[in-house]
Amino acid sequence: MAGPAETAERVGAWPIETSVAANGGPATQGTQPLAPSPLDRAAIEDSLRRATEHLLSLQDDEGWWKGDLETNVTMDAEDLLLRQFLDIRTAEQTAATAEWIRSQQREDGTWGTFHGGPPEISTTVEAYVALRLAGDAPSAPHMRAAAEYVRGAGGIAATRVFTRIWLALFGWWPWERLPEMPPEIMFLPKWLPLNIYAFGCWARQTIVPLTVVSAHRPVKPAPFDLTELHSDPANPFPLRPLAPPTSWDGFFERLDLVLHAYHKRAVRPLRRLALSQAARWIVERQEADGCWGGIQPPAVYSLIALHLQGYELDHPVMQAGLAAFERFTVHTEDGARWLEACQSPVWDTCLAAIALVDAGLPGDHPAVLKATDWMLGEEIRTKGDWSVQRPQLEPGGWAFEFHNDTYPDIDDTAEVVLALRRVKHPEPAKVDGAVHRGVEWNLGMQSKNGAWGAFDVDNTSTLPNKLPFCDFGEVVDPPSADVTAHVVEMLAEVGKADDPRTRRGVEWLLKNQEAEGSWFGRWGTNYIYGTGSVVPALVAAGVPESDPAIRRAVRWLEERQNQDGGWGEDMRSYEDPEKWSGRGDSTASQTAWALMALLAAGEGPGGRFAPQDGRGTAAVERGVRWLAATQLAEGSWDEPQFTGTGFPWDFSINYHLYRLVFPVTALGRYLHGNPVLGDPRRAT
């Protein structure tokens, strides 16, 4: 990643201004530099050309794109802990992983969950334990600094449930002091609260194997103790006071006490049946690549659960699961090793295809056609967990990953359809068939409030989030503005803008606009992402650019523009929106999202609200200028900031391709106008 020392490599046409606001983030007001003149169009075209060429150079021979998906060091620490538990940890893997974990430690001795974010105790504890496994001495300065922070922040007792489960596997934390989740939950019918399908798919895939682990309560002999991480070594496992019994927290805490008592007196035949059913459920959901759900948490816990159920390490299921982690491994040039929590080839490929065509490449360009053929091959034609709620719905969607047929998602499907609509394929009927199936599947996945979640229908219960066990992030999948916007945009582009189901989606979006004009972003950071998704969708669906909702969004974006001309939003906007909403260091991806909204709202060259001199509004011109000025020589942008979201605030993502695909899209739309896709009467 580039840093300040590399600014000499930037080849943009203009210098940029920067300043810092009193709250620690970039200032959003100040003297605005003059917008570039129309003569600067050549520099913008050159910027887009270099970015496009660089994006093309990253395409795999099979047709897909995939940028690294960076999260935090708990992925790497848990990989070492898993290998320690299974007795398969090697010195080479340990040294390379430890090198990466050390490289991510901050000057204060802590680790965080995103670039520039605050210290995070669970992440710091897991990183510390991993380094202890690697042989780092507690007396080493970097280890002393980490331990001092942990003790001051409440010690191991203050960590999340997931962290304490990992520690319990080695006797560093007692199982009796963990919330109970019995495997008998498998027997709850789907109409009862807290059945496994009341959880979001990612939580469901994680909780089922953890019920097995919790039932077995294994303890592997620890290679060392962790006394130095307890705030009070005389009372290392303190009981937390119960909340009032009349509160939801108090109710579930007391229910947890009952479940702990049941654990000691569980009906053994029933417990064995529950464990067997859970193991069967896990095995049935293993994907072709050996992973589970294409994401790390279900994969690691499924391997542990199945091993506890008697699956030996040489069993094909276990072998495939362990091999999958090798495909998630990134090796750096300096010999370090880190793990992706997930991989995003379908998402990256459809976004890249959209960007390239919007940047001016013809729809029958060889790279676009190769990407199209690959995406067509990734269509999921079998039923998955989503069909529990929609048993009569025919399949036809796309997942995020290489292999995740159990969990196609609504967001990827919408964006793949938008990409396919840009293509001039030699077999149009083949493309049209996939588009039709994707559209119909997404329509069938509409929630009853008119909006769309990511994976399931009406996954909106508030009860799962209240369980003491579920403190690791969002565990349900309610509809969100960004996913709903992408579906609405897709429906409009296939000629269904006037369909009653589309209008219900539009109404939901208009109702859920924030008072100041933005929209909340569930899967990207945050209000800039939500707004950048919703405005183009509303305009595509026929909402006039002059509509008050659109004008409020434009004003909000103008007010949030940084003095340097870019836009940025810190992850802390999820915790403290009043201070951080739309505020943070300028980034390429977030600047592009803001520009995409403004261009859709008629603020670009030739737009209804732009000056009639070939330029966009001042905000648009400054944003384009920032992109051109900060571009690297290779054609991409430097973006260490995390602008993607797994769980709002709890799990943040840096998609390494975001810094390229979205600027290409925004610059392309600035130069060529908003996209006009194929005949809307076709393939609906």
C-alpha cells in the first residue's frame, strides 16, 4: 500500500488541499479551489485510461477478478489456535503468521479491527495469544504493552464470547462461564422464535457447529498460562451481575442459567440425536471447495465440531475443509502470511464488468465477454437455505464467492444482472435466460415490508441479537437500503420500474432516508455508501432529479465533501453517527460513491443542475479533480482505509479492488454520462 512517501509517484494533473477538522477527521468546509476548466478533460481521460488498463491487467485468464479481502488479525490468530487444537500447527506457518500479526500491531501495543480505528480488546487478546504460541516472550516490550492494555480494558473477562470460546478450548477460560447454546436448538420448528433459521445465514452456519463444541466442552492442555491478561488474577473469571429480570437482557441471562443446568442433566439419547443432526446439517452444507458458506467462522468451528464428533483428520470432509484454508491464504513479499475471511470473485467481477463498460469499453470487448462467460457459469441453479422460507421459488442467483451454492445472495444477483445487461454477447438468449432467472429470484426474495435483505426473506426478528451468546456482531439479516437500492436499480433497468413490487421498494427507500438526507449503508461504509447506492437507483426507477429526497441527498453530500475535494467516512460512524456520519479521510472508493450519486442526480456535465459549460457542479468537479490528483502511477489509488462492512462496527473489510473499480465507474460516468443499458423490453 502506498504511503506519504509515495506521493511523488502520483501523476494526477493538480495538487490538492488538505486540512484537519477539530474532531480529528478531515475538515468538510473551507475555501473551495476553482473547478478545473473544460481543457482539463484530457487529464481526466488519461486518468480513466490508465485506471482501465490497470483493471484489465488484473483479470484472471478464466475471466474473473478478485482483490484481496483484508479484515483483522483474529483470522490469523484463530488459524494458529485451530492448528494447535488439531495438532497440525507447523513452525513455518506459525513464523509467517506471527510476522504478519506483529506487523499489524500499533505503537501503543494494541490491535484494532480497521485502519486507524481504536484499540479492540478481543482482537488484542487473540493476537497476543497467537504470538505466545509463536514463542514471543511475555517480557518482550511489544507483549508487555499489549498485556498492559488488556488488563486496563478489563482483562480476558471483557472479551467477546468468540474469544472466550477459543480460550476455553485450552483451559484458559472455564466453559461454565460461557453462555450456553444447546444442540437441541436443531429441533425447534421454523415457526418458533430462536430456531436456527431465525438467524442470518452467517450466524446460523456459525452457531450450529458451536452448539456441538459447547456440548462437548473440550479442553486441550494449554502450553502456557495467561495470568498476565487478567485484571484481577485473584478473581480471573468474575461473574457478571444479572440485568433486571423485567428486561430482555435479564430474561435471556436467566434463561442461560436454565440452559446451563440442563447441560448437566441433558437427556442423553436426545443430546446424541441433536449432536448427530447438527453434524449431518454441517456436512450437508460443505461446499465444493471444502469451505462452509465461503467464510472463515463457520469453517473453523465446523472443523472443530466434526472432529469432536469423531471425524478423523484424514476423513475427506476434514481434508477438504483444511485444504480450503490454503486457498484463503495470502503470502506477502517479505514472507508474512495472512488469511482472508472470505473471497469475493463474483462481486469483484460484476463490479469490474460494470466499471469497464461504463468507462467506454464496448459490450463485446474480449475481457467483458470472458467475464460474462465466467459469471454465467457461476449461476446457482439449486435450492439452498433460502428455500426454507420460499419453498416454491425457483432458483436463479449468484453468490459472493467461488463456491457457495447454499447461500446465493440478493445483492450479488442484482449487480450481476446489471453487469450482464451491459454485454453484447454472441449468444444473447443464454444471457437473457440468466438475467430472467436472476430477476425472478430476486423478486421472490422481497420481504413483506417491500425491501430486500442480503440472503433471506423477512429475517427480522430482534430476539437473536439479545442472546448472551450473540455478542459477535449482527446475527440477523433485515432489509437494508443498499441492497434494496441495487435490486430497485436492476428492476428498473430490465423494464420493471412500474412493477408494483419495484414501487414498494422505492417507497421503502424514501421512507428510510435519514433526516439530513443520507441513507444508512449496511454492507459498505456507511452513509456515503448507502447514499451512493440509493440515489442512482431512485433516479433509474423514475424519481425525478428535482425530487426533494434527491435534493436533500445532494445537499448532504456537498456538506460532507472534504476540503481536499474527496469524500471519506470512518467506520466509527456506525457507533457515533452524529460525529462521523459522512466524515473521515478522503478515499478513492467513497469519493467514487459520492460522485456516482451526484452524477445520477443531474450534477455532472450536461446535467440538469450543472452549469452549461461542459463541466459538472463545483462538488463534482472537485471530486473528479481529487481522483485524478491522487492516482498512483500504476493506475490505481492508495486506500489503506476500510470501506467495506461485514457486521456494522464489529467486523470491517478492506476490499482491495474497491479503490479501482469504483473510481473507474465514476470517472467513466463523468466522461460518458450515466449508463443506458439494453432494450428494457428484453429478458424481463
